[in-house]
Amino acid sequence: NIFSRISVYPNPSYGLLNIDITLDKNQDLLIRIINSLGEVVYFEELLNIVGEVREQIDLEFLPKGVYFLDLGTKEGILSKKLILN
């Protein structure tokens, strides 16, 4: 398993998205949000992360709809469906 713990909330979201992740070993973490057309609308790279990570992302600039949240390390990618109201 890539992450020992992951929580993405609230989902559906009204603009602010919280991501809580625990990584067991030191890794680079990529956070991408992709729209229904496959376009990356948000990208962040966190380098040399280990332990608990908490990120809050402001998505109020995006139109309402369905998105995909990709969380990636060198070990793989976890994808979650995200609804923005």
C-alpha cells in the first residue's frame, strides 16, 4: 500500500479540500486534480515527505463538477473521485 493512512474531506466539497496522508517512508508526493476532460487543473509537488501530511487546497476557482484527485509517489498513484458543488 502506498499510504498507511489517507483521508480526503469533505467530499463533496464546496471549495476547500482537506487531504490527510501518512507516509511510512521518505518520498516525494505529487498532488494533481484533473477535470473531466483530462486536464490538470491543480498540481503540487511535496519533496522528501515522511510521516503525517496535511494539505488544504482551495478549489473555489474551479467550476462545479466531477474531478479526480491523484496522489502519487514513486511506488504508484492513488486516484479518488472528487465532487465540487
